[in-house]
Amino acid sequence: MSVLVEEGPRLLAHLDEGPQLVHHRRRHPAPADMTLDRLAAAAEAADLRGRGGAGFPFATKLRTAARRRAVVVVNLSEGEPASHKDEALGQLRPHLVLDGAVLAAMALGTRQVHLVLPGETPAVGERIGAALAERGSSDRVSWQVHTAAAGFVSGQARAVIELMSGRPNLPVTAWVPEAVSGYRGRPTLLSNAETFAQLASIWAHGPDPATMLITRAGDTDRPRVLEVVLGGRWDAVLSPAELARPVLLGGYHGVWVPAGALANRRIAGEDLAGLGATLGAGVVLPLPEGSCPVHETVRIVDYLAGQSAGRCGPCRLGLPALARALDDIDRGVGSGALVDDLAATVRGRGACAHPDGTARLVVSLRRWFGDELALHQRQECGHGVLAAAG
Amino acid sequence: MASSRLRVDWPSCEGRGLCHELLPELISLDRWGFPVIAGEVPEELLPAARRTVAGCPRLALRLV
């Protein structure tokens, strides 16, 4: 596998036992006797929130989708290039993800379950295919498998529904939530693979301890996926040296937090709110030693500009302009006011959140690294450790 | 009555700018000519907003 996966307390427990159904069933009973009220109550008691990045309460989504001809969609396609947790789940815990989907289908009274596989990692598709063959027809659901295109925006909810509908795998405008009207106008419960795995785990073993999958990069040659207990300390994820440098939380659509800011905070959404950050899809990118947050942001925004689907004018034109304005700052000739103006101009002005996520990253750079940007104006660099801890 | 808001279907919009001509009170244009919507539609501008929605040559504007 292209990632290192560590043993965890729930989803990633007993990794030595292998991903096959026979092992899985020893610890997780087959889904049965599920109703909407039971599943919604279990999700509510655990405060289960979507793990694709937006963090929407799962029980609310489930109840909204609970109407005639509902459809369940499991999104295994991680657009965020730094995230590998769903790839890890798909390969090591496929049956936990599938159990969660079956539970949701039973609760909604539907047999229609769609699985959207990542185009970049065919190994996930192979493992899911093998897992479906093991299950045979025992689930009484109709599994339909799709493979998403490579690229940042192809895993976005509306892009996934477009793919399922036989149209190009690109975002379109959502006038109402997918749970109200999604695939072919039907109520569509579309959630990230980890959300379904968490649901199955909560159903089998109760809500405690609440955990989250994290992908982190930078300390080994491959990204690491680990399962952390929510409310725990960040030193379970980052070394003391990494905590003393800036960290990019949430991936390429995430935000910078300043050096030292995580040392006295817990792994919890409410602890991050003051920093303007969220746990998102659990991507944690510590700034490598000797790197510079300005330079890193230039590189990422340049990449994100290239990942625009090019359908929405403000994103197609605004992200390259933003990348150029940031590059000028990195080289000591730019204007912070222009960067702020461009970030504000692209925000909220696309079919998907790609421009918003890019703007959020840039705004966090401006918020925490004003001193660093001033240094760059003098052709110097402080590697982002000048900013005071928040 | 619930407040109304103009929303742009961004993949359809090509920045023709007619919406700004029809409803300059609420719609300005960014540096590339794409619409920038200012807040909710007040009651007295609702008829003009409906005409603007109907007038978009790309049918890229909706009152929601």
C-alpha cells in the first residue's frame, strides 16, 4: 500500500486479522433489525458527523433522506490528494464500510446502494470487489459500483452524482441538499466512507471512545493513517518539534495554524474553532523543517489553480490570479491587499467549494504569518516560526 | 414571507453582464465581468429581480 496504517482503537483495531468477511464477522454482527429511529438515535448519541470534511450531523442527513425511493451513496473517492484514510479503510476494513451502508439502506427502506471508488487507487476497487463477492446476495441490497475520475474536484458530492448519472464527473450547482434531491431527483444519503465505517462500529460497539481517522505526512517516506481518540492530545499525531512549527490542518483546502498553537489544545472541533480551523477530513500536514509557509502556500495554490474544473468563471480566472499574486509576495514584489481582494472575490462563487477552500488557505496565511510576509518583502525568510502562538 | 436571494448557476454563467445592466442596485461585476450579488432581495426590488432572472441570456440566475 502507498500508505502506512497504524493499529487503532476501533476502525483500525485487529489489523493483523486481515480484511476478509470471516474475520470481520467474528467482531461485527451482520446488520439486522434496523429502523430509521434506531439508527438516527445511535448516530445522535455518538454525535456522528460526516468525515468527508464538512462535518454535517449524520442523523440530520439520514432523517432528511428518509423519504420514498431513497438512495445510499458511499463516497470512497478522496479528491484531497493528501488524504488517504478512505483508501486505507477500503483496503483494510471494506466490510465495516459496507456494513454501514447496509444499515443506512435498511433504515431508509431502500435496496439501492452506490459505491464510488477512487480512480487514482485501483487497489481499493479490487478489494471492494472481492468484499462484495464474499458477501454474495446476503445483504439484500443492490450494489452499484462507479469509478471516479482522478482529480481534486471529482470526489465532490455533486460531481459524484453527475458521474452516477452518466454525465462528466464534474461539480454542478446544487440548488437543494442531496438528501432532498440528488441522484435522479431522489433523496440521496451521500456520505464519506469513514462515516459509514463509524456508523457500523457505533452500531456494533457503542459510541465510546469516539475516534477519527487522520492522515499525516512528513515524518516518513509514505503518508501515515492513524485513528485518534477525539478529545486527545496532538502529541499522538505530531512530534514536539513539529508542534513547534506551523501546521496545515485539513489539507489543501484547510488552514494554517501557527507554531505551537496545537500543543495546548485537544483534538476536538471546539478547540480549533478559535484558530479558524476544523478537523475537516483529518489531514494534518506539519511544515517540514527548513520549509516556509509562504512558499508552501504558493506551491499548493498553484496546484489548486490547476485542479479547477474550469467551468465556473471566478474559479477558472481567479485561482490562477491568486496563485500569481501569492508568488509575487513570495518573491518580495507582491501586494497583500491584492491577495486579500482576490481571495474575497473567488469565495462562494462556484458550483463547488473549490474556490472557497483555496481562499480559506490563503486567508489563514495572511492571518498568522504577517511578520513572515513582511520578511519576504525584504527578500528574507523566517520559516514561519516568528508568528506568536495563538 | 421568507426572504429571497439571487443565486448564480456558475457553470452556466459566461459573464455577459446583462444582469448588472438590469439590476445595478443588487448586481455588480467583478474584474472579469462575472456578477457579484449583494445580499438579499428587498421586497420593492422583487419584480425587477424576476425580470433579471428571465433576462439572463444563459438562464444562469435564479431567485431562491
